[in-house]
Amino acid sequence: MNHSVVVVDDHFLLSQAIGGLVQEFKDFEVLYLCKNGQELLDKFETPKNVPDLVLMDIKMPILNGIETTELLRINYPKVKVLALSIEEDEYTILKMLRAGAKGYLMKDTKKDILEEALLQVMETGHYYTNTVSQILMESLEKEIDTELKEKEIEFIKLACTDMNYKQISEAMFCSYKTVEGYRDALYKKLGIKNRIGLVLFAIHHNMFTP
């Protein structure tokens, strides 16, 4: 039985093109297209319109991809979301992962990578081996060979929130410089290069659940 997919993107021609690609994949079928999150939620009021997976754009009018993903995580937890966007800044990716997206793809992704991502999300529950996070894969797959200190674990969990580093330092009752020290030490210890890596590491090791 094929997995059902809905494409949510406010650019209609692009949405049609993406839907057409997915429809060609042997294990998937496209139920319908939506131009924003609110239209998707309205469609969900009819049970037969609830798909297995949503390919979600981020910047959309009325209800954007991050807001919509948060609502789906709360109200439709079985529906998996795979982000498909042109946004590649760290903050946006972090927000989407925290909202509950199971993976993040750029819109210039090749057809075979898109199919692989859809399959992995359905089979394993996540997909992070894409152009945005390839650099992080080794750190996600390898085991920690050095025990994390209590303060480092606390920092990782706070880094998975919307707090900036100044707010994290206040929450940990230490200086901004000390927080930077935790960050730099963890980057070196875990073999990662940015805050996205910390979030993905935390998800992978069950320290944070989107």
C-alpha cells in the first residue's frame, strides 16, 4: 500500500511540479496540494484527507510552515512532516526541527534524494542526510567516547530551546563567557560545527524530543 503525501507550498506551479515528482515514486501517492498551513488544517477536518506525510514549505501566508508543523505535532502526531524549503539559515532550520519536522531538504534537491528522504522518514522516522546536515552525520552516528559533564548536558538541552546564549547563561547562573566555553568544548568533543549539530545530536541521543 502506498504512503499518502500532501504538498504544502504557496507557489502553485512549484507545488504542482513537486507533486508530479512524488506521484512518480512507486511507494507514494499525492492526495492533494495546499497553498498554506491553514488550508491544510481545514482539509484535515475530513479524516480521509489526513495523509501519512506532509512536504512542507516554510515561508507561506496566513499560516507558515513552522506554525503549521507545531500544530500538526500536537493535534496529528502520526503525520510526519518533511521540510522542503529554500531557507538555509541556521535559525530557520532549528525552528523547523524544534517544531517537529522529521527532516529538512532544500528545494534544489535531486529527485532520487527526495525519494530516499520520503522513504527514510516513513521507515525510520527521520531523514537528516541532506545538503543542510550532511556535515553533521558522522557526529550523529558515532558513539560518544567521552562522558558528558552535567553542565554540558544542561547546556545542550537549553540550546535546543529558543533561548539565545545570553539567556542560556542567565538560566545556568553563569557568565556569557562560560556558556561560550561549554559550546566550544562540546563542538570539539562531539565533532560538530554549529547549534544545528547540537540539536540533532540531542534528538539522536534522546536528550530532546521535538
